[in-house]
Amino acid sequence: MEYGFTRTVDLPYEAAVQRVTEELKKQGFGVLTTIDVKETLKQKLNVEFAKYVILGACNPPLAHGALEVDMNIGLLLPCNVIVYEKEGKTVVGAFDPMTMVPLVGKKALQAIAADVKQRLEKVLANI
């Protein structure tokens, strides 16, 4: 996956969502949004889908630093972290913030994006 990184974990889905939230907090992130994709698709389209959640994670000091460099970076925030079930396994993934550096074209974002990436990698490693 070129725009993110994933890990399959030995936890039930619900426990993985809780653990991801706890690990994000340890890395300075709060969860601003929680999108229950399964429930949304059921309500809006009446289709069945796997358990799948998108967590909008934010580390306020790092987000502030990125916004200081480029006010439009908010289009790429917050950092999305996903948890879903696939073939009886639970998968956790995160967007790779380094992909936004060439997209935005501002080298000043590189250090911030690298810091965010390192923190998100720790989250996945600790689950």
C-alpha cells in the first residue's frame, strides 16, 4: 500500500478499536471523529458490509504546526486510522502522512509529517 500502512492483529474488532484509541492517546492523538462505515452503509444504502471504522485522529501541536506552514493542509486533516474485519481477522491501518509532502509541495511539512508517521507506526506496532 503506497499511501498508508496496515497490520493484521490478533484482537477481536471491538478490542482493536479500543486499543487503537488508547495507543493513539499515548502518542498525543485524540479521536475527533468516528465513522462507523458498516452502520452508515446499512442506514443509507441498506447493504451489509464488514465491521469497519474510520477514526479521525489529531495531535493538536502537530496539526497546528502543519497549519502554520499551509492553512489549506486542513483539507488533509485529521489523520485517518482504520480498523476493519476481513476474513475473520482484524486489520488496522493508517494514512502515511509523508504522502502529503510532495502533494502540497512544501518542504517545511516534511519534519512534521515524519514525526506523525513515526507516531502512527508506534501505534500500529503496539497493538
